[in-house]
Amino acid sequence: MNKDSKIFIAGHRGLVGSAIKSELEAQGYSNLITQTHSELDLSNQLKVEEFFAKEKPEYVFFCAAKVGGIYANNTYRADFIYQNLAIQNAMIYSAYKYGVKKLLFLGSSCIYPKNAPQPMSEDVLLTSELEYTNEPYAIAKIAGLKMCESFNLQYGTNFLSVMPTNLYGENDNFDLENSHVLPALIKKIHLGKLLRENNLEQIQKEIGDLSLLQKHNITQESITLWGSGNPRREFLHSKDMARACVFIMQNINFKDLIEGKEEIRNTHINIGYGEDITIKDLALLVKEIVGYEGEITFDSSKLDGTMKKLLDCSKLNSLGWKPSITLKEGVRQTYEDFLRSRK
């Protein structure tokens, strides 16, 4: 990519897209294209083709998707598979049709089997069954990376796919109903701290309905979290994710990933932190950073999801990239950003 290359960031307001935009700007890229959902519905094939025909982007960071935590994935199963497939079909086909030089598609580590050997390498894809609670979303993401591979093989495009671990950071979604685990922990434990301080005015400002505290098991004495607390998860800061994505777009091509292979598959690239942590220990870390003095308990009658999800990132590490932000420092930065956004 040249500094004046025309670059489309799909999903620029989201956690990863906003971080990629900031990273590109910091590196001096000046010709960035963005579209809000009201400006362009990425699930509308006709509108997306019209956009690509008019703008003719040279490079595409494909960060847009319908996302959510375990509750949202398990509850809105049809929405997650339908909307993500529609967005991917429109975007990837239009990128091929209108001559995009390189596209980077962002998937998710949930594409891997429920009981995959740990850490999970790219080659364990489709070797056994998926985790039930997010199966529709995972299938959509698998379809996306297979579309990229297939267009490359049939039409000679240069579409790459990356599979990030659990991400967190600036511009994350802290909604109590449909956020991922780390921002949900930050929000709940933050509310618990406010409740212990009897700061009902600020709580009402942040969530509107005080009955949501009871619904989410937040009291002055304790916060009860979903599941046993025993599952292990890996977390990568969005700034590290953005740096990895820009690094890949600058330095890696599809041909580099298939050299010496007889059967071309699993060309996607894992992006992770390299270490995992139990949900219980993560909650205690957030509790320390937030300064909450109540108890953290767990409701083991609720779903845990996959018990362990750690990515094998040796492929990306061998290509020359490693993360730089520790989990403790990343959570601290994220909570500070969360507090600034509430003022």
C-alpha cells in the first residue's frame, strides 16, 4: 500500500475498524474511505456494488459484521448467520468485480471446533463439531474465509483472512445485554462500584432503568456472573490487532501462504496474544483495576461455552509480528477510555 492508496475500512466505527483507521492515520495513510450504516447497508448487494463501482477502492479492510456475546449468539441465531452471510457475499464479490488489489477479511476464533487441540492452529478448522452456542456465526465466518480462498484460486485475487482471538479496547461495546465478556465485566463491575457508592444518579444516566441491576445480579454486596468462571480465554487489545492487520496488508500476499502446498486450504492467519486466563481471574483483574470492593460470585447453572480457546499464532509470529500490550495494561487503558466516554 502506498500512503495515498485508496483504502476502504468497512466497519470503521467498531472496535477493530476504528483501531485500524487510527493506525493507518498514524502511519501517514491519507486516502481513507468510510461509510456509516445509514450511508451504506453492507448487506445490500446492489448498493455495495454501486459503491465499489463509484469509489473503486484499491485496498479493503473488511471489519464489518454483526457481533455479540454468548447470549446474543445463542438467542439471535438466524440474524447472526443471515446478516453476516449477506454482508460477506456483497463485499467479497464486489471487491472481486471491481478490481480491489487486496482485501483483508476479519473472522473469529469461534470458527474452530469446540474440542480442538490447544493451542488451536489454522489446520484444525473443520476437523470436528463447533460450539453450539455460536455455531451460526461461526459457519458464516467460515464461509467468508472460504470465499476469499476460492476467489483467489479461481480468479487470482489477493484476499486474505485473519482470525483474531477475543478483542477488547477503545470503542468497545459495553451494553449489558449483548457485549462480549471483557467489556461486560468492566460494565458490571463498574456499576457495582457505583452502587456501593450509592451513586444512583450516575447509574441511571448510564443504564436508564435501575431494574437492570437486579436482572444482571448486581447488588451492593456482590456481583454474580454467568457460568462457573473456569473457562479460559485469550484477549488481545484492539491496538495490537490493528497493528497486525496493517502489517499483514503491507507485507503478506496470498501466494506467500500457499507456497509448497499441494492442496490449498486453511490459508487464514491467527492473530492472538499467546496466553490465556480463566474468566474468574479476569473478573478479579477487572475488580482490582475498577476498584470494586464487593464479592464476585458465579452461577454455574448457566452456560460456560467452550472451556478453552487459545490460538496458535506461530504462523504470524514466523512472518515477523508479535503483540506488545499486556492484558493488565490493556484492561487499565480500556477502563480509562470507558470512564472518559461516560463524562
